[in-house]
Amino acid sequence: YEDVVSWENRAAAALSKGQHREASQAHAQALEVARELDRPRLLAVLYNRLGGALEADGWIQRAVNAYESGLKALAGEPQSDLDSVLHSLLHTGKGYAPGLAYLEVPDLYSETTAVDLAEAETTLAVKLLINIGNAYLRQPQNDPALNAYERALERPEIAGAPVLRAHALTHIGIIRRRQGQVDGAAEALREALDLLEQHGSPLEKRRALTTLAGIYREREQIDQARTTYLQALPLYQQADDPLGEGRALAALGHLYLLRQQYEQARTVFQRAVELAGQVRDEDTLWHAYWGLGRCQYAAGELDAAAEALQRCLDKIKMRQRELRTDEGKVTFLESVQDIFDQLI
């Protein structure tokens, strides 16, 4: 056990320096040692940590495998009741969602494990399921993501974890919005906001507010959308969350584009590029460069627009390489075809 702790300390040190690959390697070493111990919950904690490091390094599918391995480890405990959950995860279709080129990158609630490895968390299965859903949602594979979140909501231990319930509901709202179920999405998000209002920190509401603002935008409730974005943005700043702030700004930029308010859109897209560049958020960068290129094109700045769209496509090619299957790569490219057309 002391060896496990030592490797985990190395992983934590690597993460503090942004060295995600080194952290993944240290987590893997910890797992090698931990497999000799008869402690399923410890294994599950380590797999959850490994998944987080892999996800941060862009290895999304490997992260899913790690999270699912954590659930399998928990299933080794007596009366875990996880066999049906694992069966559901393994038998849900993994198709990629088309037509997502201009839906902004979702800012997701991420569930971590306790600092103390020995702490037996009753909500560990819920956290693993939410992390599995998050990884699928980033692909984007909506059906398996939705299935994971719904399995999380069915877990009996979530009754004592209202903030985790709010996280799952927020992500379900994102998926329903993608699927065109706008009313259902809004309902899930309002329930999430009510739970966060009662049980969470005020800063916790920022992600749900940003998604709700996007729904108002799609309903063409422009004033309400703008007000809600502007309500969320200070919360990102107070939370010192540049990744989430960049994603929220890119979403606000889409609102200004919808109203053909190109100068306002240019300002927020430029700031989104700065923030996404700071944290190496490649997904937000391609969305923000696309928006910036649209603004520059509208202003007649064709050279600058071409440069922004080319940078957008460079990021898209990187994103495409991360997808696991040829089907996913083809679907993703079809969804961004308009960007090629604009550049041409």
C-alpha cells in the first residue's frame, strides 16, 4: 500500500506541472502494485484517477476504458449490484452524432475522487458513471453518454448526493438539447439549478447557466440568452476557471453571430482564443477560430479570415485523429464540411 501511495504522489506531482502523460504512467504503476491487494475500492479509485489523466491528455477512449475498469473493480465487492450497469454500458450503441459543427464545446462537471486513497466513498460508482458519460459526450457519442448519466441517476447512493445529481442532470440537458428535445433539456437544467441553489456553491451554477443560455439562444429568446450568459461569465472568473470561461465566451459569440453583431462577436471570440490557448483547449480553439473567421469575413478582411479558418481546420484535423473509428472520423468531417467550403 505504501508503494501505491508513493506512485500516486508522483502522479499528483506530474499533474501539478501539467505533465498528463507522466501522471498516467505513474497511475498505471500504482495499479500494477494495487492489483496484488484485495481492495476493489482502492482499484476503482486508481482507475478513476488514471481515466482523468488520460482524458486530460486527449486519450478519450482509453479514459473510458479506465473508468469502466473502475466499475468492474467495484463489481467485485459483495452486493455491489453493478453487473446490470456494466451490461448496459457494454451493449449501448456507440454511434457518433452528426451535424455538431457549430454547437459549442460543452463545459462539463468533472467528478474526482478523494485525496485520501483509503477513504471509502459511497458515491464512487456514481462518479465513475458520470466520468464515463463525460468522456463519451466529448467524442461526441450521445447515446452511450446519456445511458451512463441515466445509470448514475438510478444508483441508490445518489439520493444523498444532490450536487452529483445536479451534475448528471446538467449533462442530460446538454444531450437533449443536441437531440432537439429543447423542452426536456430546459426541464433537466432547471432541476439541476434548483439543486445547486440549495446544496452547492453559487459558483457551481455556472455550467448549467451556460447550457440554459444556449437553449434560450436556439429558441431565439435573445435577450434572455444574453442575460444568462452574462450571469454565468463572472462565476467562471470568480472560480478562476479559464477553460470554462473560454467555452462560455465562444458560446456567447455564437449568439452575437446569430444577431449579425460582428464587432461584439469578434471581441468575445478573440478573448475565447486567448483563454483556450492558455489551457490548450483545442476543441474550443477550433470553434473560436471559426467564429473569428466569420467576423473577419463580414468585415471584408479576407486574408485574416482565411488565416483564422485555416487554423480552425488545423485544429479539426487534430481532433479527428483522436476519434477511435473510421465511422466517427467520417461523421465528424461531414459535420464540419461548411468550414472547408467557407475557406475555399
